[in-house]
Amino acid sequence: MAWTTFNLGFPGRATWLCKVPNIERLGLFIMLVALASLVACTGDRSLDDGATYGPLRLGLTSNHSRARVNEPVQMRFGVVNTGKETFVLESKNSPVMDIVVSEAGGGAFLSWSTQNPDKVSYRIEWKPGESKVIELTWIPKPGDIYIGARRDIDLVGTLAGLSGGLGVSVRICASDICR
């Protein structure tokens, strides 16, 4: 059976890359309903229309919507200057760009800055059209995945140096009970 990959999503919300069987005579509406009802979607989960601050546009992606033991969850956080002038951010106490992994509503248990202390920057300059990207991989261990109880994990890309900071996030499931 042949398979087709579809990117299903809505502006400002997470998108899922799903594979469905090729059914040539199935109408587009029925195909989208079937795709939306699939529980076993896998692959990229991303926030396509991330946050903006002035000329800066933020985006965060994850290669999984569900964490599984020993399957690496790869995160990528990018910031691009869409403006016509150089943009500079500085922060005295926090890395300007970071990725933080935490239990939903709980504390962080992994961050890009703690894994890469030699690459942390407290001042970043973006020229017009320039983007900066950081990546983090989390490999869930048996204790990270709940059995019989729901657990959500927030992946958050943060931008410091602004009043109150700014971030984009993706929530993934880390249990055997996922929506």
C-alpha cells in the first residue's frame, strides 16, 4: 500500500506531519477528516507561526509529538530578523536564546544552556535577514515516561533581553496515555 505524507495544522498552532494510506478516489474533505482523526500521527511537531517581537520572528520545532523511551526528541529553536536594520539583544543574567524542557506546570529538567555552557551568549546581534538557531536533543529514560497516567512535557524556546522575556512552546506527551 502506498502512503502519502500530509502537514496538518492551523496558523499559530502546532502542526503534525502524518502519513496516511493513498486512496485515490477519496474526496479532500473525507481525507482531511480521516487525517485529523488519526491518533498515531508521528513526526514533526512545530509552531509554524511563532511569536514575534518587532522585526524578530521566533520558531520552535520538535521531531516528535510523543516521547518514547530511548527515542531522541530533537528540538530546534530559531530567531530571524525580518527587519531592515540590525537588531541587538542583551541580558545580564540569562542566555539570550535558550531551549528549556520541563514537565507541564513544573520545573525545568533540561536546558540548552546547561548542556552547552561554552556556547551561551548574553548578547546577540542579528543583521537584516539573519537567523540564529540552537538545537537540543533529549533522550527519554524509563522514568521520564509515565505508565497509566498522563504526563505532558513543555519544550520552550526562550528569548531574553526583553522586558519580561518572550518564548514559543510545543507540548508533547510523555506517557502511554496520549490524546
